[in-house]
Amino acid sequence: MRTNNKHVKNVIISVYFILIVFAILLATVFKAFSTLTESSFLTFSLIVLGFAVLFFLVHFISKYFEYDSDGLKVKITNKGLLLSDYFNYREKTIEFEKAHLVAFKYKDYIFYKTLVVVIKPSKGAPKKSVFNVTLVSRKKRKYIKQSLSKMIKHNQKT
């Protein structure tokens, strides 16, 4: 089974565009925020800090996810959505044989969802890998869960 969340890239670009427009809007109506505090520097700092937090939160959450379990091996990839065509600055890939899968678990935080995969190589201790699946649809996460459960069930029989 192959799945990914490539359609989300346009949504994230739109969110960044809205954030930039919002920052420009705040910069133009900066005087209206002078009622918050008497210090204009403090007001400006609060606005910049709020914008920076939103920007980095979106940057942290927005990751491309790809799952491929066709063949004898499973390949799971996470990488940044923006600029990933030019830089592999946030890429995390794991490839393992289906027989080496020990366990997996979805963790659901408020705005962040992860997939934790535990594999046991032929030699050594089990290795845990965490992947960001926040922008993967619920339906696709369900299919991934079914695929991984089927592998674990097959591994327990043998």
C-alpha cells in the first residue's frame, strides 16, 4: 500500500500567505495597538513574537509524509513541505523488512499527531522511530494502521 499527503502542500502555502498578509496588516495598523501598552516597542515586540510563534508552529507541523509497504520492505518518509525540492533539511526515512516490525502506536496531541514505529533489526536492540502524521487524513491513517497491524499479526504467527 502506498499513501502520502502531497495535496496538503497548497494548503500550507496558503497558510503562509495568510500569515504574511496578516503581518503586513498588523504593521500598517500598528498605531491602533498602542492602547495595549504605553510603550510602542513593547507592543511591536508582542506582535512580532506572536507572529513568530505562529510561523514556527506551522513550520513545525507541516511535513510531507509517505508510506510505502509494497514489496518485501516498508519505507516511511517524513520531510519538510516547503523547499524540500531543493534541500533535504528535515528528511527522515526508515526502510525495514516487514518481518522486523515489532510494534507501532499513534500518539495524538492537541495539534500534533505522531506515528511511533518500533523495529527490531536482525542484530541489536529494538529501534524506535517517530514520524509526524499531523497533516495525513484520518482515512489514510486508518489504512496505515490496518497495514501495520496486518504485518504485526503475520510476524506473531511466524
